[in-house]
Amino acid sequence: MGLFDRLRGEDVPRVAFFGIDGVPYSLLADRFDEFENLAAIAEEGGAGPIDSIVPPESSACWPSLTTGKNPGKTGVYGFQDREVGSYDTYVPMGRDVQAERVWDVAQDNDRKATVMNVPVTFPPQRNVQRMVSGFLSPGIDKAAYPDELADYLQGIDYRIDANAKLGHSEDKSEFIENAHETLDRRFEAFSHYLEQDDWDLFFGVFMTTDRVNHFLFEDYERDGEYKEEFLDFYRKLDDYLGQLREMLGDDVTMAVASDHGFTTLDYEVHLNAWLQQEGWLSFEDDEHDELGDIADDTRAYSLIPGRIYLNLEGREPRGSVPEDEYEAVRGELKAELEALEGPDGNPVAERVVEKEDAFRGDHDDIAPDLVVIPNHGYDLKAGFKGHDEVFGTGPRNGMHTFGNASLFIDHPEAEIKDADLLDITPTILDLLDIEYDRPEYDGASLV
């Protein structure tokens, strides 16, 4: 039992959750002999691969993971979303998440929550014990609450994110050094506040794993130049997770999870270039760089990753697809996407998902009409500046996957089978012994 419980004289169960953004379960399970601390959780509790959400993009994944609800309820579908009834787009932030977060439920039940570095949480909430926002946040001075938290983090040179631009260089040494420094400071901060022992829910995310995977995953999977450096980074992560586990009292259940999987990237696929090539998309003139520049005869456009929208009459401002032709036109486009092949002759799409099969809720009015889940190797891009070729390459050699995300729960009754991202919040609430309305969630508890 932790100090906080002893002081309160209560035997209240607590949870410490650690996010490892983008870490595939197979990477860890295939090397449990090297990653001994995660292996111990798997042996003594429960562990396994889980599915992500549609689409498996971090800006959509973390709101769903932290609410137990699909994007139709969170209102966040990706890094860039479209305004209702407009061609204006915006980058979703914390206030755009339209569903209650797991730490809000905890606070409403008189449990204190410390929340650190969760993507899509800026600006930091003031109804929690303490919070530093994660991915998409500006400097720590604006991203941390209360002020004492900001002062501490600035004092240890805490980084909200690694410097991904360093990964664009052919020589990855500086990027790898920066990734380690970011990981070190994250561990230092997590350790400091875990040891405060004044929380009921600790929720922290290691984002740097995603960055390392984007620039070094091919080296790992195909025995490249930086394979050993990649594994060294993960050995350190496993060691840090083991140290964090040792800090926890007997009243605390530890959980570790990723928001999506990862694989090697072979081709970037510029879907708007393909739509333009196939006659679905056109622009008003040669100078275009945003959605609002599309021409009136456009029938479809794409936002990342793999989200396809029909330019629908009555929904889009200059819609060209009549509502009574919606199903026929969508079916035609779906068939063409399913037939799209890459330079190697393989299908780009593993499957093409219709909106009704992926999204439900009060905020499905901005849901994409189709979402392409790509086969491994094809990373789906969008953008409106135009590309000469549909297929290309870039500085990244790793890409997100829908399957093979990770979940570890240090609890003997945890059973991780046929699970997905939406099961995590109900599981945390059960572990906290907080009652909740089960039908409100799209997932189910795994304990």
C-alpha cells in the first residue's frame, strides 16, 4: 500500500498506465529474452496484441484510447479534420475531444489524476491534479499545470517530443542521441511524480518510441545499419518500465499499451494525386495547397491517413455528388481503391472500410465516407499541393499499422484476447473500482 493510501486510511485500488506510442507487440514478444521486464508482466499478468482503431493515426487513437469511444463520439478522426459544412480544416487539440477522458471520470469519483505527455491534450486541463500536455503542444510553460509542474520540468530539461527533423538526415546519430535524451528526461519526470505517491491514476506516455520507429524500423526488420541502436533504445525502455514497476505499491496495477502497431514502409502513396489522376479530384487553378482550392467538379478528396470524402451535395459547400447517387458513387470509388496496385504489383489496400462500419455517434457528420487500411509497406498520404507521382519515398522507413498494437496488464485476472484500443478505458475504470455505465463505452473491460 502506498503512502497516500496510508495517510488517507483507505484501501483504494490505483492504476499506473504507461503509453508506448506505436510499439508493435510482436517486436516485444519476439525478444522477451532481451525485454525481461515486459516479459515478466506478460508472465505474471496478461499481455497480447490488440487492434487499433480506424484510422490508426495517433491524433485519433489517443482520444479513443483515453475515452473508450470511437471517433464518431470523440469527434477526432486524424491529424487534420474538416469543419462541418466547410472546406476549412483544423488540427484537433484537447478541447476538440468531445468525450469524457478516463482521468475525468477518475476525478469525478474523487480520485486524483496525474497526466503526463498524452497526445491531443493541449491546453492542459485544470480539473486534474497535474497535467503536462503531449504531442502538438508548444513550450512547457504553456503545456503544464500547475505552475510548479512547469518549473520542475523546465529544470530537468524535459522534452515534450523528440526532434523528428533530425531523423531526416542520412546519418541518424544525432537523431538517436536526441531520442535517448528525450526518453531519459521522460523517465526522470515519471519517476519523480510516481514517487510523490499522491495520485490514484497516473497516466503517462512515452512518445519517442513512435519517432524511433518512423526512422529506424526498416533497420530493425531488415538488418540495417542502425539495428543495434534501435534495439539499444528498446532495451533502455524496457529497463525504465521495470524500474517504474518497482516503484509501485501493492495497491497499484500497472498497464502498458501502444496506440497502434508498426511495420516497414516501402512506398508513400499520395492518394490525392491518384484521385486527380483518375478524374475524381481537380483544382480551380495550378496554385493550390489546401482543401478549399478544389474545383466544383471534384467528386472525392482525401485527408490523411487514407480517409476519403465524397464531395457530397448538401454536405460540402460546393458538393457535386447528388445525395441520391451517394451509394453508387461510393461503391464505384471503393472498387477502384480495392483494385489499386503498387509498383510491386501488390494491392495497396488490405481493405476499404465504409463509414457506417467504423464510426457511430453524435460527431459522425465529419466522418470520412471511406477509410483505406493499407497493406504493410504502403503509407497513405494526402496534401493538396500536388505530386507528380502517386508512389514515392520520403525520409521515413516505418509506418503505422491497424493490428499488432501492444497491451500489458500486471494483473493475474487480465485476459487479453480479441481486444482492441477501446477496451483500455473500461479496464482502467474496473481496476480503479469505479462504477460506470457500460453501454456508454465501445469497449469492454479485460479484467
